[in-house]
Amino acid sequence: MKENKVLIIDGALRNDGYTKKLVEFFKTHCKSDSVKIFNAAKEKIAFCDGCNFCEENEHCKFTDLNELFKAFEEADVIAFATPVYNGMVSAPLKILIERLQPYYTYFYKNNKKQKIEKRRKAFIIATSGRDGKEALDFIEKQFKYTFSVTNIELLGSVLCNYTDTLPNVENAEKEILSIIERIG
């Protein structure tokens, strides 16, 4: 994995939570020379306002995510990390997903041609105070659409559940190591 460009998109709001711990675990163990972390909660991301600017111009009218979009397009591996809130990704990550709208419009406007030609790999890290399995299924479905228009293959998901009582951190770490191994 040393030569892969890795992008971690972190949707965690808390700096001391389990999502951050697993992000750091992945970063430490992925052994890539090129790792970028984008913390969606720390950035002031403009909301997609449905203006359709991207449909005509193939990019968003807002420029706040231009650097992220460049890293997103160049990445070989992308890790999406989020705590589970009400069965969904965190609000900052949801805002970011919606801002990927230029990739949707390009894909459908151009007869399902990928704007990003390079096939990339991704996985999801989710943490949940309770069981979280149903929520993770829903989150994977949310990402399915995003991945289909951004040329991403989902390698799998990692769930660290019961973080409010007895978190299964060791199991989540093993799953992350397994995904790293599959990436190569």
C-alpha cells in the first residue's frame, strides 16, 4: 500500500471518540507515503443548494472543496469514517456527500461516463453507540450511489459498535488490518 495515495474523509465531530481512534489506527497501519485527512466537521462546507450550476459547468459554483475534490480524484484508496447518528452518517459527512453532485450530473449527462477514469477502492469505518448493524447497511446503501458515479469499488465496511458500553475496538482494528491487506 506504500505507493497508494490514501484519502481519509473523517466525518467525526468529537476529537476523543472512537471514530477518530480508528482513523488514527488506519493511518498508522496503512503504511502509505501519501495520506491526506479531510476532517469534514472542521471545514465550513457550503450546502448544496440545488442550483444546477454543476449540470452546465461540470463543477460546483462553490470553491470551498476544490482542494478536496482534487485529492478525491487523485486518491487510490479512500476511507470514509463516520459515527452513526440516527442510523445515518454524521451531518458534516452528509453535507459532503451532497456536494459530490457534480459527479452525479456529469455521469448522467454524459451517458453514464465516469468523470474520474481511474478506478479507486474505498471502505467505510462506522462507530455506533448501540448495535449499529442496520445503520451500517443503510450507510452502505447511501454510499452505493456515490461510489457508482465516482468510479469507486467498496472493499468493505468496519463497524465498531456498542461504543456507549462495551466497544469492540479490537475487532474493528482487525477488520481494518484485513482491508489494508486486501488493498495490497
